Amino acid sequence: MAAESSADLSLVPDSRKRRIEESEPDPSSSYEFTNINKLSDLLLFEILFRLPCRWALQCKSISKRWLSLISHPYFIRRYIHHRHSDSQQQPFTLLLQYVHNSEKTILVLPSHNSEFFTDSTNVGLDFLNFLPLKARKNDPFCVEVEASFNDLLLVRHEVKFCEYFICNPFTKQWLTLPPRTTSFVMVGFVCKPYCLDKEQGCVTNVHYRYKVVRIHSPAETNTTQLRMEIFSSETGEWRDSVVSSPRGLSPFKVESLHAGVVACNGMLHWVNTDEENKFIKGFVVFDTFNYAERCHYLDPPIDISPKHFAVSIGEFQGRLRIFQGGHGRNDAYNSYNFSVWELEDYSDAGTWCMKHKVHFKDMVSEHSEIVQIIKIMGEYELPPPVLFLAFDPIDDEIVFLQFRHHVVLCNMRTGVLKMAGELLRDRGKILSEVSGFLWSVPTKYAFLLGQPSWPTPVPPLPLKFDECPSNLLT
């Protein structure tokens, strides 16, 4: 039987044949398809608004006109409004940074609706190859991701001096901050839009400001003076500052360093520990945009003593949270649990509310590997090999945990554990294990990389007179 085509209509009914013949353009006629480049800017806007973000960014390379249209603040504002009305949840990616076989690597766990990192789970630092990094041989720590804020990363590069990059791995935009001397510091990074559309509930201004803060460890116990180096995008310079604290602060300990610096509501938060027994005394708060040379201090919701095997801080939708693991009156497995507290306000010593309390004995899973771990812990009365990584940025009830070699999603209401991604192994080789002890991934090295409706721009540094190109001075 002949195939139905414009060349062979013998088997087509007469009525349909006439419609086909009428719809076929005459090759000899002057029929012409509409060229998309002849569309008005307004029509092009309407088309480009509906593209996924990744495609819209790629369209910048089509022509100078398309680059100008897509880069225009009007287009970006309209695109954000259009995406904000979409009911889909904002995608994100969890990055876990660790060292394996003397090489820095990153485990990538994208959310189900992520447009990026969909074809790889272990990318090392290759996704930062657009940065001018010069890694020293056999020194994996000379390049390190220090912090994240939404879809921006703060990367430290240390060779002869300490250099920081602020970059967006999705757009490949980056800038280099003026170098600093190497020293023992914790680093905080926070980014803030200049304005917010209150009616729409989303950012419409495409201009951002940011602060990078290097916090020096107190030299003595119970000091109330804290040295900081603060970089501002508005001045383009580092500024040395001495900030006072209402409480005595201790030199940084392992607990502080592993918990890292958490940005929340434009403020930086970190853990203050006791000098002798590693007791969690409280949490230091520094308002980076409205500070008056003074820190704020938050007391913990309850007594956090060494019996608690894990204390970390994190952020959920603009609210500070504490992850506190511990056990009851005995060390039996059925007494182990963890609690999540949320800060309701910063007034006085702060008001905390317990959001969740989960007992490990009540946890369940469909994955045989996790079930086996839970079974062994129960039989031998072992403490749970669990570490906090991050709070899910969308779901109030979900927390990311390192469960031995696994990264799991724990539903804090139901106790159900699900795999969040691949095993923390490299082709069957254990990530890091020395004398039977598992090397954990501290909370500081777990980064949530957001994917907003439109990528956060990396603002250029202010142009200073002595940095003007020579051709402008002639």
C-alpha cells in the first residue's frame, strides 16, 4: 500500500484530498515563513518568558539583539513574575564537599526538578573550571568552597595569599575579591537584594549587594572583643573592624568549625563553645548590613552538654534552626533521638520553639542497606552513626542526614528514611575510613545551591579612579 503523501493521494477520499491540496503551498508562489527575527521585541519577550531558565540563558548567544533583550532588567523582572506565579517548587542541589585519595571532590544531589547537574553525581571541582584556579600538587585544601548563598558560591583559593571568588556556577559569572593574608578564620557570606516587591512576594530589582566576613578566632577565653575583616560590594574594599560581644567568647573549637557560619535574614550565626568541656554556651549573631560594631547573643533553648552527640545550626526559609542530637536517661539505643528547634524572634535572649523530635527506634525505610544499619544499632545498643547535613529548603518536615555511607532524607513527622542519592563511595571504594572509623562530612561542607526563577547576578566591583583604563585618561 502506498504511503499517504502530497505526491500520492490516490487512496485519500476526495473531500480530504481537496483540503490537503489547498493546504499545500505552491513551490512557485512567493509564500514565505515568518522569520522570528522580524518579530517585535514585545512578541519575542512573550516567547522567551515561557522558556526554562537554562534555555533562556543559552539563547543569549544567538545574536546581539537576543543578548540585549534577555539581559534587560525589564525582561528579568517579567520573567521572575511569570515564574513566581508558577506553582512548581523551586529546584535546588545539595553539594557535599570532602577529600578522597588526596583529592577534593563534591557529591552532587540535585532535586527531582533540577535543570542542572542532572547527568552526574560526583563532579569534583570540575564545575568550577571557569575560575582561574591554580591548585597546588598534593594539596587539595588550596581550593575550597567556603559558603553558598542561594545560587552563588564563595570559593577560597590559597597559594601564596588568600584569594576569594564569588561566582554563579550556572551563568559562569565570577569576580575576584582583593587578596588577604592567610590566617585562622571562619568565613561568612550573605547576599541581599536592594528591594523586594511586597505585592508579588519576589525580588524584582536585579541589583544585589553582598558582604564577605572573615571572623578571627578569639585569642583568649572569655573575650568580648572580636576581630573581623569585612568586604562590602558597595565599597569594593576590605575593612578591619573590632566588634564587641555582650558575652564572653571562646577560641574556635572543632564544634564551632564543623558547624560553620550560617547566613539567615542578612545576619551571620555561629556556635560559641566552652573552653574546657566543649559545652555549647550559645550562638553569636552578627548583623552584616545594620551592625553597630556589636554582636548579638542567643542562649540555647535548653542545656546543651557533652552528652548531646551532635549540635548544628541551619536555616529554613529565613528562620534559624538548631539540630540537636542526644539520648535519654541511659545510653541504650532506644533512648537516642534528635530534636529540631526554631528561633521565633531575636529579642532579648531569643525565643525558641521545638518543631520536631524524632526517636531513632521509630525510624523505618524501604532500603535494605538502611534497614540493616538500624537493625545492627538496635541489636548491639550502638549510638546512631548519624550527622546533620542540611534542612530541606522547601519541606518543613524533611532533613538531610549522613547515615554512615548514605545520604538520606528523613521525614521528621513519620520517621521514614529515603535515599537522597548515591552512596558516599567512589566506585566501590569507601570515601574515607581509617582504622574502622568513618570520616564524616561536617555541616560546614554541605551547601544548598538554589536555582531561583532567574540567576542571581554577580555585581561588578565599584570602579575606582586609579583603576580606570589608561585610554580613558588620554
